[in-house]
Amino acid sequence: MNLASVRIITDDVGRLVEFYEKVLGISAERLAPVFAEFVLPSCTLAIGHSQTVQLFGAGSAMAANNHSVIIEFRVHDVDAEYERLKPFIDEWVKEPTTMPWGNRAMLFRDPDGNLVNLFTPVTEEAIKRFSGRR
């Protein structure tokens, strides 16, 4: 089994697409006015409008209501990404910090309040853990 995608439900697809285009440095594929995807080598980040929730079951997801999931992206240099993103991130949760498990990480919120973590493995053990992964 492979993780295919993570989907964020929002009331404003355009706003989140613009935000993630800045964070990820790539353009979204707009497959419909209510749906977009960022196709990455390791996974796809999808953005769906709250109108699409009815296709899965009314009330099965709620926009801007995440309190338990962190969307994580491994990057080459988290400190460089911090400097690049500082001008347009409105809510920083954690500036770059080396975590006990060996990743240097920073945490911020997207415009809907979803937590986003960018990290770089920096210890020998963390680097080894991620070697061979995309």
C-alpha cells in the first residue's frame, strides 16, 4: 500500500493554492474550480473545496478545522526555507529548531490554520533513516 495523497478541505481553494505554490515552489494542477493538486515525487497534496465534501458524505470533513494533523515536507535546508518564507507566513508556531529525533524543523500555519512542518534530517541517525526515501 502506498500513501497517494493528503487532501485539505477549504472554503477558499484559490487562497490555499496560492499559499502552497509559494511554500512548495511549484504550480498546482487545477483539475476543476473546486479541486487542485500539487504532485510531488513522494506524494500529492490535494486542495478541495468544502463543496466537494458532499461527494464523500455530508459533514464528513470540515474546512479550517484541523487540530490533529501536521502536513510535513522534507527540505534540503530548513534554515534557508525559513528565510525564504518569513515574508509571507502569518503565523509561526516554531522557528527552526533541532528536534530530539534528529530533524531540524520549523512549524507554521497555513491560511486555514493547518499545521505545516518543514524539516531537514541533520543527525547521522536521522539522515540514515531518510536515505533511500524520496
